[in-house]
Amino acid sequence: MLNIILMGPPGAGKGTQATRIVDAFHIPHISTGDMFREAISQGTPLGLQAKAIIERGDLVPDDITIGLVKERLSQPDCAGGYLLDGFPRTIHQAEALKDLGPEIDREVALVVDISVPDEELVRRISGRRVCPKCGASYHVQDMKPAKDGVCDRCGSPLVQRKDDNEASLKIRLENYYKQTAPLQAFYAKEGIYHAFNGVCSADALFDEIHSLLEAHQ
Ligand code: AP5
């Protein structure tokens, strides 16, 4: 079963690979970042709570994030596999997911980790433009949409994320190394960890990830 975690630092290309993976394998894309951004744009209580935290680059508290993912993973469309993008991000979240998986018969089978050096992450994040509607990601130099400022997938106008600035990125990277990078050893111990070098074209990286996922189908 393709029950997958996609991890990596901010700007590694998780969202870019996620859209390709879900299109190829027809599994739901569960991005906690997208879920929070959707709640913010709708002005829900969750969005009001998360807005300032996300814009300054900090992590949303574990209890809120775990509750959100538990509810989403329990939905019927996740029975045939799922792609978790940006969750878990702390050891506490990983432990909660480890308990939840067998409870709902949806244990994680594979962890795909994309690594990219910090200088390249800064370059990618500062040039990123995103689609607020479908979540697709572009870059002003490397991955331009066919029509300037317009999403290829759904035709919506592209925007720059509020947390894509130098100050927030510094905090996001610090949080990544302190709180998320330890998950590499956590999942290596579980025997389901797969590391990928993200310094190549998005298509070349997808070919590598695709081969791994196909072999596990
Ligand atoms: P989230 O939305 O998950 O953001 P992130 O992890 O910071 O990752 P990004 O979306 O910035 O980058 P990406 O890896 O998806 O890269 P992309 O494909 O866009 O989380 C946002 C916030 O929500 C967090 O900071 C936190 O506050 C909160 N949150 C979320 N989950 C949480 C959790 N579990 N617990 C607590 N809080 C949580 O690519 C980046 C750019 O590079 C693009 O321009 C793209 O076109 C370009 N690019 C991609 N691939 C390549 C390539 N191979 N070569 C050249 N350019 C490329």
C-alpha cells in the first residue's frame, strides 16, 4: 500500500514532487501546510490561530496539527494509500502517527526524504510563486508557468507566500534542523527511510521517486 511520507527542508521540492506523485498514483495529497493556508484564507478558528505562527516561520503546536491529520487520514479516500506532505515534523508527531497507523489500518510504508543545501533552498524560496487554489508551485527562473503569473493546472493567478521572506525562512530552517531532521534517524530505524538528492531537475527527481514507489505498489 502506498502510504507515504514526503519530507525535506522548506523549498526542497516536496510540493512540486507531491503534485506529480498524486497524479501518477491516484492517491490523496495531504499537505498540512496547504490545510493551514486554506484555513487562513477561509478565516476559520484554526486559521486565525495558525496565521501569525506560520507567517513568522514557526511550527503550529503538535496537538492542533496531530488532531487535523488524524481526522484527515481517517477519511475513506485514504484507504487505498495517501501522501503526507509536511507531516510529521517533530518526533512527537511521528510517534502519534505510529500509534494511529495500526488503529485505522493505515500504517506508513515509505518515507521519501529530499535533501537540498541551504543556499539552493534560499534561491528556490525567494523565486517561488504558488497557486493558492490547487497548490502547484513555480519558480520565476527555473519553473515558469506557460503564461506569466497564471497556474498551468487550474488557471488561477499565482501569488508569493507570506512566509517566503528572509526572516521567516531563517526560522523555518532552524526549526527544520532542530525538530524535523531527527526524523531521518527515527524512520531509518523503522527500515522505511529513503533519501534522495534534490539537486537535479524536478523531472529527474520524479523519475527516481517514481521507480521506488512503483516497486512498492
Ligand atoms: P509547508 O507548506 O509544508 O512549507 P515548507 O515545509 O516550508 O515547504 P515549502 O512548501 O516551503 O517547500 P516545498 O518543499 O514544498 O518546495 P516547493 O515544491 O514549493 O508548511 C508551511 C508552514 O505550515 C510551516 O512553516 C509551519 O508553520 C506550518 N506547518 C506545516 N506542517 C506542519 C506540521 N506538521 N507541524 C507544525 N506546523 C506545520 O519548491 C520550492 C521552489 O523550488 C519552487 O519555486 C519550485 O518551483 C522550485 N523547485 C522545486 N523543485 C525544484 C528542482 N528540482 N529544481 C529547481 N527548482 C525546483
